[in-house]
Amino acid sequence: MQVCDAEDIRILKGVVSKDHVHMHLEYAAKHSISDIIKRLKGRSSRRLQDEFPELKKRYWGRHF
């Protein structure tokens, strides 16, 4: 939610499952969906790795 707020993206609906997430988003037409997903995944990965340092050992090269 914080990432979406920073990027001026509105989450209309979302479902979190064990290994994936479904989201319905509202965003400005000037943004491409691939760019939005790249930002969401990148920032989420960074935050998770900062909060849970043991993930760094499991996912080498900071690729989550």
C-alpha cells in the first residue's frame, strides 16, 4: 500500500495467497503496467529483505 501511495496508484481490490498476489489497480495512463509491476516487485523485495535478513542467505544476489 505504501508503494502504491508513493506512485499515485490506487488498489481497488486485492487477494493475497501463499505464493502470489492478485490486485486490481487504478493508475494514470502515462504509466505502463510493466513499469508499475517492476517498481512494486522491486520495492517489496527490498523491504522484505531488510525486514527479514535470513532471506538474503536463501536468495543470493539480492534476487527475490
